[in-house]
Amino acid sequence: MERTQRNLTMLMDMYELTMANGLFDSEYRDTITYFDMFFRRVPDEGGYAIMAGLEQLIDYMNNLSFDESDIEYLKGLNLFSDEFIDYLKTFKFECDVWAVPEGTVIFPQEPIVTVRGPAMQALMLETMVLLTINHQSLIATKANRIVTAANGRPVMEFGARRAHGYDAAYYGARAAIIGGCTGTSCLKTAKDFSVKASGTMAHSWVQMFDSEYDAFKTYAEKYPDSTLLLVDTYNVLKSGIPNAIKVFDEVLKPLGKRPVGIRIDSGDITYITKKARKMLDDAGYPDCKICVSNSLDEYLIRDMIFQGAKVDTYGVGERLITASSEAVFGGVYKLSAIEKQGKTIPKIKISENTAKITIPGVKIPWRLYDRDTGKAIADVITLNYEKIDDTKPYEIFDPTYTWKRKVVTNFKAEKLQAKIFEGGRQVYKSPEVSDIAKHRAEQVGALWEEVTRFEKPHTYYVDLSEDLWNLRNDLLCAGGVDIKKQKK
């Protein structure tokens, strides 16, 4: 479903077009290239990340075209040849694209998006591939951490007003649902993606009335089936809870209705919720839920639970929607191979910073699952001509400490990427957000607890096949030039 009428084609870095224009009259104009998007490190020192943003990337690729205003603007820069401008006027997307489906658990170094296509076109995709997948994967990963900390208690996304712009609010809320949030305060996200909208009242509602009691009474009379009252405008324990109970007794009880809950947005949450729970229970409302908000994150939520806070649901805003503890996902888009004269030539980027050395070649990422437990054993990246036969034992090894080896048996091997575009034509249907969220829950459930823990998680292995490891090593030894070509 296309949810925006904006033409985002020009949402690209300048160098994407300067490079494309430079290639236009060269022998590399029609060279077929392979680019991989991958990331180097999990945010917040976590053990894994969550893939998100693919649906919006698909929308972008389906609508790539330069309109008249784009063409006039580019002409006015006096940088591009007339022939290149004419090419842009009739631009037609022709790439093949593979990607890891949304909601899938992902790890550093493995390709999560792969683009194959003419060099000029593949270059133009870099910015949008990165900004779309980086943003939503960051928020989905943060949301998943917060939901994990809540330990089964529902978490609602409340961050729209704190987001870095309206797109960040809109798509960030979508990513939060993928990460495990049960609802969002952002009505547009809830409407467009068919997810639960959450929200009741602000402090201003209570302040407008002559008394807190009148504010609560009016709200309960208007929404008797969904009464959830914000009780911290003045004093939670001295006025908020007593007035709420009075309204429950005088308005809801005669109607045969029960309150949904109360919300607390300030103060010592742990202490207040313990007292509030007792007051509600003593008044005959043990089923009245306690929802808390107020600049929460996974660490505060975890500490509250350890300290015995009586909280049923959490509303999390600014620290989720901005991923404030680490606001960059860090995905990159790198050339991995080209096709020339019917042959595939691997490409590598070498750096003194070993973390920035890329993995060359046309690759397939796989995940190996234990058939008895259903748990993920490791991921393996192979060259595209390789197949992992899960009917036979398979040896995996650490790509750095290569003597660390393990023979895997009784396992199931699954490719992580799906074909998204073929020759510029979409061949993949994006699931509903609710189905993506279910997939995310299944994926996280397939990880061992050692990988999902907050503090110093176990490093999940992303290994290279023997052929791929040898290819990378050969190119490193040859200084980035294809060693087979050098030997001729």
C-alpha cells in the first residue's frame, strides 16, 4: 500500500548523481554491480538487532522517477551532461533486489539488503536504502529491548511529539510495533498500518475543570467502557487515587462498568505504584490496571520490576522514538562485485581499521537451526553458488580465530534473504505490520537466552564459508586486486 504521494526520488546524496553522470559516457555505464547493505555493530551493546523498514524501501523503488521540477533543478546545477539529463527524464528502475524480511533477527556483517543492477542505478539507491533501513531497524531494535525488559507487560509507544520530525514519528511508531509494542499514540500510524491506537487524556484536561473530581467524572461519563484516568496532575496518593476511586464508585459501578486503569506520569514510580495498588485493591478494584510513563527506557523499567513496582503497562516515548541511548544504527552500503565479460569479479574495501574491511563477492546469508530445540546455532555467509546441505554434517569456523571449529549435525539451513525485485519489477508482497511483529517474536524466541541478555550478551556467530573465507583472504593478500587476475 502506497501511503504517500511525495516523490522522494531526489532524496539522495549529491555524489550519487555525480558518479552516475561520470559513468554515463564511460565503459562502466552498463556494468552490472552488486551492492550490500550491512551493519557493523548492534546498538546499545546488544546481542542482536531487528530488521525493519523494507516496505518503505519497496515503495521508494516502485516510484523512482525524475519529474519536471527535478530535471530543471539538475539542469540548473550545470554539472551534468545533456545526454545524462535525457537519461534521467526516461529513467526506469531495472535492478534485482534481495533483502532480509522485516522482523527478522539480524547480526553484524551479514548482507541485509543486496542490490544487483546497472552501476548508475545501484549508486542512486544508497541514501534511501540506508536511511530507511537504518532508522526503522534502530527503533525496532530499541523497542524490542524495552519490551524484553517489561517481561510480558504491555508497552505502548508514546513518542510522536518527541520524534525528530513527522516521518520519524510516523515510521518510528511502525517500527516500534514491529519491535513488540502493543499500540501507539500516533493515530496516523495506527490508521494506516491497522494497529492499536492508545491514549486517553493529558494533564491539561484535568487542569481545565474546577476540580480533579469533576475532570474524572466528566471523562468517565463520556467513556464508561474505557475509563483510564491520569492521576498525577496534583498529588497521586492524596487526591488522584481518592478522586479516581470516588468516580469509579459513583459513575461506573451504578452502570455495571469496571475501570480500565489509572496512569501515573511523574514522581517515584516504584513507591507510588505500590501505594496506589493497595488503595485500589482495598477499594474493590484489583482489576484496575496501573499504567506508567515519564521518560522510561529499558533500564528504568527493569529496575522498577526488580524493586517490586506494581505496574501493569508502560507508555514509553522519547527514549524509544529517538533511541536516545544510541541514536545511530550504522548500516553501510558497499560494492561487493561487478560483472564483466560474463564473469563475476569480487570487490573488497581494505582499511587499517579491520572493522571496515568488507566481505567481497556475491553472497547468500544462511541461518542454521537445531532441529531438536528450534534454536539458532549460527549464521553462515556463503558465495552465491554454494548450497548448505542440511542432510549432511557441516563444519563452521570462526572467521578470525579459524582454528575454532564445530561440526553441526541434525540442523536445518534457511536462506535469510528473499527476492524483492526482479529486473525492477516487485516480486515480493510485504506482510501486515501485525504479522511482522509475530515473526519478530518467533525470531527472538529462537535465540538462546545468553544472546538476548542485556549485560554482556553472548556473541552470536556469523561465519563465512570456506570458499568465501579463502576469497576474502586472497584479496586481502593481493591488496584488493583479484589475485587470480594478478597471476595471469
